[in-house]
Amino acid sequence: MHTKNKIMSRKSALFAAIAFATSAGLTSNQAQAASEDFFANWELGGYVRQHVSINLENPTLIGPDFQQRDDYKYDVSMARTTLKLDLYKDFGNYRVKITGRAAQEIETSYLEDLQQVSDEWAQTGGAPGSPINLMDDSYNDIELREFWIEGALTDTLDFKIGRQQVVWGETDFFALLDVVHGYDYRWRSFLEPENEELRKPLNMVNLVQRFDDVDGSLQVLYIPGKLNDVDDRGNSYDVEGGRWANNPNKGIAFAGAPFGANVKYNRTHPEANLEDDSFGLRWSGIAGDWGYSLGYFRGPSTDPVANANPATNPGQPELQTGPYGGVYEGGPSEAGEFIFPTVDVLGFTANNYFAGIDAVFSTEIAYIIDSPMNVGRESIAEGPGCGFFPGFCGIEERDVVATMFRLDKQVDLGNVIGTSRPSFLSVQLFDKWIMDYDHADQLVNLAGFGADRNEHNTIITGILAMNYNNDKINPTLAVGTDLTNGGGFIIPSVELVYGDHWRLRIEADIFFDSNNQELPLTGFNDTNLFGYFAGNDQFVARLTYQF
């Protein structure tokens, strides 16, 4: 049974509590009248959407014979239909919103081959087939996205209780302070323009106390761990061997990888339990011309790390003594497990408009205490390593300072390219600084790849959004490059607007890399961020009817 397609009992308990809170203290007649009023005159909205993506390169898909399977250039990699329904009603003293979303994909010939290769790899380890069904486990989905009630407890204290999304931070591409929720990157990676479509909603209590005399407000978040599915915490990356698996791991489901090298999620590890409660505090205010915020969040790290199995690495004491390795709970045939250790994040944001340059400056700074990182540049197969893969020598913790600086500016390009109004230009600079850094520690960027983490990792991105024909034709150009490790992306797109309901977005996703790994499970090298996307250049069309 796939839990993501079910309304779990613990979620239902929260929803029942919301309904009880709205009717508590009413007589039977009053309750009946309230019930009739509750179900009448709801506002209905939403969309029907069709995604289609086509490979512009031949993705690496290697079978257990270490041979490339076919040529998939120009094959359809995604044919996804989505229905989203929003129900909203304002009751005067409080408001209620319910949002559901269902997605169904066609299993294209390319996806069929991904599944077939996944089955073949699993069978080399004696399994009857892959433990992952890509269509059911990664792509097809029915979920309750929102179910909340909000209102005012006092003149200055607002509440919002239920399944919802809370957005912290100022960034467009790489989240720094947006740590309350995880993201599901399996079906679309980070490329969907509305990140709320990828963000995982959570059941929580969200209180905002305003302090009008000092132009500020304090937000308090409480996320009860046992009222949320553990799958809803942390980022979900494609480790199932699907279309967004890191190159060259397409077709390999790491939950059933061959040769005893399988790696599964452990979301209830005693030192990294996603059923633990999470908490957040955020102060937002105005100081002179500056808007600012100060935040604190304690919860699971958004990205998983690999917890290596000491049993498969005898004689490696570092796997026995780390904060997580000594309590590994996997079986003896498993190389390790993916876990989400709890972290503390302190954050600061600020923004201001500067008339001299006619631009808005904003910044975001996150201080992550004891951020977990994997260790080990080499695997047993490649040299004096201590694990099946690079990074499987254990977990080290370091404090990290992540920063973003951004300039947003309106630029008039009408005389140059004939736009109908000023265009929007945004440039963002990201940096991650590992404190107490020592190259000898062999910190790696990602378990499974041998590239070193540098003391600083810097990425710059830019977006230029243009408008023609009274905003009916809207081209956008997004670019970015990794200034530390090389590689980057360029994404030209255009959105066509027809009337109040129809939207057509067309884009090309083009990636560049300085190095990429050619074969799965061997030949590990210094592949970095954009090397993971090698072979994923694609054309995407998205047609939406919104209502």
C-alpha cells in the first residue's frame, strides 16, 4: 500500500480536531445550522494541466552488462496530466481552504526502459525485480495539499491550523532559509517555476502575533511529528532510478542496488527521527527603510546524508564512533541508509529599495549548526576507501554559513527589443561557507560521488523576464553557473496567455558540466552539481486551463 495515496489516520485526526474546534459548544440545532452553512457557497478554483517533455540529448541508461541501452534522444520523457482543485470559504470570523491534487502519467517507452533496467539491476543481486515501481511510487499521485482554518484569536493574534505551506526566505533557486518544508524533486527536479508545486505541505500550528507599536510581528510554528507522514519531511531526490536520477544512475533503484550495495531510507533512525516534533520562530519587522526578519528553526535537515553500515566495513573505526554510524539499523547486506539528522538553523533576511540605482537589494543569511556531511573521496573499488561508494566513510558535522545577495531591477528594453513595458532583471549570488574546514577531512559534496566539498561554494544566477503584447507573450531567460566547480544552466522559456483561463509555457532546459561520471557504481570522479544533470537537456511544454 502506497501511503502517499492515502489519507492517513493521523492526518484525519488533525482534520477532525479542526472540525471539532469550529463546532465546540454549540447546541444540536446550532450545530446543524453551522453544518449546513459550512457546506454551502464555497469558492471553487484550480487547474487542469498537461506536461510533456522531450529529451534533447541521449540520457545515460546503463544496464548490468555496462552497455548503453538504446538512443533516447527525442524520446518523450514525461507525459503528465494534473488536476488541482481548491475549495475556499470565508466565514467572517475564520476562513477555510481545502486543496487536492491528482497527477497521472503515461508510461512512455523511455520510462518503460528505465523500469526494465531497474529490474535487471535488482536481479543481479538475486532479487526478483526492482523494489520500486516508478509509475506508482514516484510519478502517479493523489494527495491532500491543503486543509486549514485561519482566523483571529485577538485583535493582534492570528492563527492558521492544518495542512499548509510556510515560506521563509528570499531566494528563487537554491533554498537557504526555506527549511520548514522539504521538496519533491523526483518528477520535475528544481525546474518547475512555481516552487509551491514541489514543496511538501505539513500539518502544523501557525501563530502570528503582531506588535503594531514597533512595526513587527512574531510567527510561531509547531509541527507535530506524529501528525505528519515521515515521507513528507525532507527533500525527496530521485534515488529510484527515474528520469531525474543523477547521471549515470538512471535505472538503478538504490533501495535494491546490486552486489549488496543497496541503500534505503531510514526515517525513524533513533538519532534522526522524522516523527520528532519541529519548532520555528520568526520575527519580521521594519527598521527605517529596511524590511528584515530573524528566524530560528529546529527540525530535520532538508537534504539526506548516507549513514554507512559498519557491518560491511570491518576495521573502519570511524564508522563505529560517529554520531550516527554506531546505531545503524540496516541489515548486513546493506551498504547504508539515507537519514535526515535534526539541525538548528538561525536566519536573517533584509531588503531595501535604493533610488540611486533604482533597484531593490535583498539578502538572506542562514547559519546551520552541526550540518551533516558525508566523508570519503574513494570507494573500496577505487582505492583505499572504506565504503561501497565515495562518501560512505561516515558523517561529520560542521557549522555552515549560507548567504544570498540579490538585486532586482526594472530595465526598459522597449527601444532595444520592443517590449511593451519595463522588464524584470534579477541577479542572485549564493555562497556556502564551511567553518572549521580542513581538506584532510575528505568531506564530499554528495555521497556516491567523490568530489571534494570546498570551503566556499559559490553560484551566481540571473533571470530576465520580458513582456510583449500587453503581457500576452512573456519570454524569460534564466541562467546560472557554478563559480567554484564549473558548469551551469540556461533556460529560455515563453508563456503565452489566452484569455482568463489558458496558459501555455514552452521552455528548453540546457545544462553544462565540467565533468560527469560515465558508468554507474564505478569510475567515480569529481562530478559536481551540474554533472549530475548531464544528458538531461530537454524541451518542455506545459498547457494549463485554470478556473
